[in-house]
Amino acid sequence: MLRRWFALLFLWLPLTILAAQKTALQLDIEGPIGPATTDYVKRSFAYAIDSGVRLIILRIDTPGGLDAAMREIIKQIIASPIPVVAYVAPSGARAASAGTYIVYASHVAAMAPATSIGAATPVQLGGPGTAPPPEGGKDKGTSDGRKNAEPGMREKMINDAVAYIKGLARMRGRNAEWAEKAVRQAATLTAEEALKRNVIDLIATDEGDLLRRLDGRKVEVLGREVVLETRGMILERLEPDWRSRLLSVLTDPNIAYILMLLGIYGLLFEFSNPGAVVPGVLGSICLLLALFAFQVLPINYAGLALILLGLALMVAEAFVPSFGILGIGGVAAFTLGSILLTDIGVPGFEIHPELIVGFAIASALLFILGLGMILQARRRPALTGSEELRLHPAVALEDFEREGWVRLQGERWHAVSDRPVRKGQRLKVTAVEGLTVHVTPLGEESA
């Protein structure tokens, strides 16, 4: 009996180890590549290493993304001890712009039929706070005759991108000449053309076909040759967790833009109405979340300054009579700043024009009209209650030293005065306590 248990144990252990070695992890890179994608890939690679995964498959369908996020992903691929396969799928998908670089960096590059790759011309290669590059190429003699605002900036960016992708091509033994065309001329290829030109390694209809075609292929991982054994491999798909999904929402420029304005509105309302608490708390939270998003996004701080200036001018319009000049200038600055805030030309990282127009109109109504009406209401004299009684003079109905009777607003009131009062004298009401008014002769209230 004991021998049978030992035999089962020795059979079970190899099967368990074999099962762990026969696992492939699939990560889906869909949509624009940004900070959320980088976080998802980094933590997924760490999970793959800890779990003993034998292969990582990046299923790609992207129009491009941010340069900083793309380079972080490529660093993870190059430093990975696990072979990485870039698979452009499903049919109809594309690996454009940043996706092309990721395909070139992977140990194995594959595409599904009816997919495309290329158009890797850089649009924005700076970090947060940099403005978009000018269109037009060279300072002199460009194809469209335009000149750049910064001489040679676009050439530097393109040359840097060319050197980067050619280095990846030589590392993986792929077509470096076409990679340069993809950057300089925005060239694109179909899956069949990419296979013929040695841009990719194979074409697979689906993940199962991909694993069959990968079996026995040799790849170099961190300087050592690895033979892929994918026959019978289990494919595990790892979805983004709540943290990655939350980061994806927060780093959406439209969401960050809304959070920033809500935060500013909340703080302004709290400052104008101290003690409300709720607007101040919610505004602070929204503003901090917006600042976090702006920290990881390529934000143009000149646009942010214009937004703040526009809001300040609209608020000033409510306090200073400028015949609408401050208000119009504020709306113009706010709109222009909103347009420039994330004007980087990267798909998925722009603020919708409808959102900008809506907030510009709402801000103008809130600060110019709404705040102006509130200020006018505060300056307007009270029309009811004890405050209203203090605005009208009383007439003494009799002579009295301390207490007596006066007529106020057509009614007979008990009055108290700290000075002698003569019959028929006009009196100023200084306070109201129940049915008694405190009065003083007009012209003597300052004494």
C-alpha cells in the first residue's frame, strides 16, 4: 500500500511540473497605448515570471500611443527571461505606430490574415509637458514648403525613432530597411507582405494555430537559445485587473479634464461659501486625481495655464465692471487652453471638441452670470424681516426720556432710546428685539 502511494506521488510531481511548463500567458493590448497599458504589461510580466509561465503572447490591436509608454513595454520585453510573441490579431486588427515597435522588439512576430502593420512615424516623442512637434519636416526645402517653429526638431525626433526601430530590427534579425520606411514614410504592409519582407516570422489564423506553428522554433532570450515547446500548451488569458482599469479611466484625457474643472469649481464654491465642506472635499479629491493623471500624460502646461487664466478672467468679470471684455477674454483663453492641453496628435489622447465647448459655455454662465447675480443679491438691501425695518425711519408719537411709543411703517411700536426724544422727531432704528425697537435720533447715531 505504501509503495503504491509513493508511486502515485512520483507520477504526480512530474505531471505537475510539466503542466507548469506548458502554460502560455496571453495579454491583450487593445486601443491606444498609454500609462494604463504599461502598468498592465509590467505587472503581468511579473506574474508570469512568478508563476513559471513558459511563453507570453501579446495580442495586439492598436492605432498607436504614447512614446514613453511604448518604450517601457519594450524594455519589459527585452529584459524578459520568458520568450515573448507579438501576435497582431484578430483579422482586421492593426499594429500601427507604437504597435510596430512592439512587434519588432518581440522574440517572435506573428500576424493573423487581413491585418496590417506600419505607419510608425512619430507624432509626439517628448515627456509630459512638451508641446507637439511641428508639422512639415525640415526648416528649409520641405515638401510642403513650411518651416518648423523649432529648427530641426522634427528631424531629430524622426532620426531618433529610426535608430531605435533599426536597433530592434537588428536585435531580432528583421527587415531594418522597411522599418526605416515605416518611420520616415509611414509605410504599411499587410500580413502576407510583411512575411515576404521578413518583417514578421509567421502568419497564424488563431491562437491555436499560432501555438502549433511556434512548436520547435528557436529564439534567443537574454543571450541564450531557447527551443519553444508549444505542443499541447495551455493558453491562459490574463485580463486587466481593477487597478489597471481604474488607471485607464483616470488617464483618459477627457476624464482628467472633467476632474480638473470639477475640482476647481468645488474649491471656488467652498471659498465663496465657507463652511459648506462638501464642495471643498469633493473638489480637492477631483483636483488631486486630475493632477495625478496630468503627471503621467503628455500635458502642455501652456494650455493648462491658459485654462486657469480664463477661469480667473471670468471670475473677475463678476467683480469688475468691464463691459464684457474680461468675460470674453476669459472664454477665449479657456477654450484655447483646453484645445492645447493635450494637442499631441496621438489617437485616443485628445479632448473632444464637444466637451470643450460645453464646459466653456457652462463656465461662462457659472462665473459671469451666476456669480454676478449672487454678488448683486448680496449687495441688494433686505426687503423683509428686522433688517428691512432698520431701513425706514420711525416717528416719535410722544416725548419720552427712555421708553415710549413710535410709529414705524404705519404701525405703533414700543421703543427704547438712550437719548431724550421729542414728539414728532424722526428716529433711526438701530435694532429690533421682538416687539421692541431700539432707536436713536437721526444724525446722532454716530455719537
